[in-house]
Amino acid sequence: IEIEENIAPVEVDENTFRLDKVYFDVGQASILPESYGQLEGLLKMLQDNPKLKIEVVGHTDNQGDSKLNKRLSVRRALEVRQYLIGEGIDGKRIKFKGMGDSAPIAQNDSEENRSQNRRVEFIILEK
């Protein structure tokens, strides 16, 4: 699977990838324009591999109400899924879920660290 280096997702493990250049305003689910380069890379990957099925997973930091964070993370994952469907990918190939603040990758002790926890990942379910 070939994706341009500057927009390639970060490999977390064999089947999990972090979309580290997909951004949202704080407390919002709308995808910011600077996210589209990396999302287009994911789109191309799905177009080039028609059997590929993924799960999009949204995450938040621990600021605010945990239940609201969970809901926000679901909405963000859904937004990424909707973008891909809008570009022609069959929705049956894209599951989504939100983890809220339950799976941080950094301490929530500074803005820089919290920004790492506000992320979207995708898991390859089927190749």
C-alpha cells in the first residue's frame, strides 16, 4: 500500500494506523480543511484495495464531561466515514466507533499532550 510520505498515516501496529493530520476544532466534529490531504491518502488506499474493510476510531482528550467526549469521538469517526462514503467508498466497508477519553496515548497534563489524544485512527479489519 503506497501513500505519499508526508500524508501517510502513522503505523501504530500491524493493522492500526493513526491519522495524525486529521484535525477538528475543540469540541467540534467538523473536519478542518488541512485534514483533506491525509484523508485523500486513505481514500486512495481504499480505492486501490477494493476488498479492504476498516474501522474508523475517534478519540478525545480528558477535558470536559466523559460522556460528551464519548459522543464527540463517535461523531468525529462518523464524519471521517461520511467523507469516504461521499467520495464513493461503499459504507459497508467502513465501521466506526468512538473511544472518548478512554484510550489516551499521552498524559493529559499539557495542551501538547492532550492534542495527541485528540485523534482518529483506523484499523484494517479485512484485506
